Amino acid sequence: MKLVTFEIHSRLGHHRRLGALVDERIVDLTTAYATFLAQRTDEPTPRELAQLRTPPDLIGWLRGQHKSREAAEQAVAFARDLPAGALGLDEGRISFDRDEVHLLAPLPRPNSLRDFSIFEEHMTRREGGGIPKRPTWFRYPPYYKGNPDSIIGPEDAIPYPYYTGKLDLELEIGIIVGRGGRNLSVEQAKQAIAGYTILIDCSARDRGETEFLGPTKAKDWATVLGPCMVTADEIDEGNLACRITVDGEVWFEGSTSAPRSFLAHHLVAYASDNETLQPGDLLGTGTVSYSCSVDLHRWPQVGQTVRFDVEGIGSLEHKIVAGEHVVDHVRNGLDGLLQAPREAVTA
């Protein structure tokens, strides 16, 4: 099942909804399930039960676990045989054509964001050399914690920050946690994964020297998710073909089966060690081998269109636009209260 978050417009304003992709349509799960209950069962409170089982947001749906999945499957089966534009309970639309809605990130605001690095050839040049992996890398998957409030959806432009000359759009798989837990075994972690999405880790590659406690402005301004969440039972996350094109030119073709230290459920288990994961937590696999500019030595520019294709999940296509530029606090730093030591100034 492929789930999307979308926005519809009415005379009462904008409304965020949770949908399922069915052929060329998007089924509104809340409306479809409420209508199914009203027409096909003796449920006395179809609206209320639909809000509980198929709420209009992904995190709410994830919390319902197997009951929400069952309800979504019933809603999709019910809607599949209805004509386009069919109305349901309270005259609500049951499905929409793709061009009738605004598609948002499937998880517009994750509970948390952890981004790992597990692909051995990432940041290792094809001709040899590069950055060698530390011995600990093979047993302890490294990750940083990102900004869950800076998510960009499938129909948004990607801003190019004023403070970098090296925008890097790193292709990853996003892992969406569906079942919370703490100190999960590897097998329990596998069952905790709700599904996968495309994650683009937007990086300002030349900010490294100023961010010695971990990435901040180099990462926290944007992370792209979309176009959907594919439930974990439908794809093999460890073997997906990938492609990147820029203005129609192929820059990268590869696979998530490239040499990697861990699979998705290993990362979930590791993250849960002495921490409690929640439905709606997001983990990134890290950059698929050679699928970013620092590996390819090619850098996207303002005005270009970048497309990311991942087998079984879908495609993202984004225009790169100039980012905000109001002050130079990041590029030039702040006038602080302490004077830098002479060796720091001349270094």
C-alpha cells in the first residue's frame, strides 16, 4: 500500500488529508472508510470510527497499527469500484485525481529525525582513495539528529542557501517507524517498521569546518520526503534501483544493494537501545553509494531541476531556487563577546 498526505482546498480553507494511491487516483481514507461503514455495515457511528481508525494524518494512522491497516484496506477495496468523483458520507469526495490536490511530504512533521551513514562507498571516490571508514563504523552505525520542522514535500522547490557554494542533494531511503518501543531486538525492530519513503538529505558541503559539534546549518535547513510511504511488506528496502537526473541528464544510476554495513531494521534496533522510539519517528539510511555531489564531483545549481527515482517508491522532481538572504550570520559569523586567539585568526 502507498500512502500519501495531501491538501485540498475548499471555501472553508485548506484541509490536510491522508490518502492511498489507487491506480491513477488518491483515495481519501477517512471519507472512504466512513462511507464504507455507513453503507456496508451496521456501524452506528461511522464518522467517529473513521476518525479513530483512518484519521487524516499519517502519525495518527500509524498509532492504530493493525486496526488502522485493516480499515485502510477495506476503504481502498470499497473505493476501487467507485467512479471518479463519487461522493460519500456528508457529500465528501471519496477520491481525487492527482492534479486536483497538493501533495505534501507523507510525514509532514516527523516526531524525530535520525540520519545514519551505512553505505561503504559513500565519500569514497570511484578511482580509489577518499575517506576510509573507521573500524567502529562496521559495528556501530553513526548518525546525526536533524530538524523535523524543516521537511520539504514532493511539490516544493529546494532552496539553495546563500551561505554555501556546494549544495549537495544526497539520495537516501527514509525509514518510518510504525510501532513504538524501547530496547528492541533486531526481529522486533523489523516488525516496528511501517514503511519507506525517499529521503533527500540536503547538505551545505562547505560548512564542515564551522560545525565541530555536528551538523547544524549544514543540514537543518531542509530535508525532502516523498512522494509516498510504501508499506514495508511491499518492497525490499535492501535492493531498490535508483537514479538521479539533472535537467534530464543522468548523473547517477545505482542500487540500495550497494555494499552496506546494516539493513533498515538493524538501524531501528540500534536507535532503540536505551531510547524509546515512537510511531512517526524517521530514520535515514544515509547516502546510497555515489548518489551525491561529493561522490560524483558534480554540483547542482539554482535554476536546475533534479529528479530522483527509486524503484517501488516513486519519483521526486524539484526545482532549485535561491534561498533566503537577509543577514550574513552563517557565512561570516557573529561578532562575539570574546576575541579569538591569534592562532585561530591566522589558521
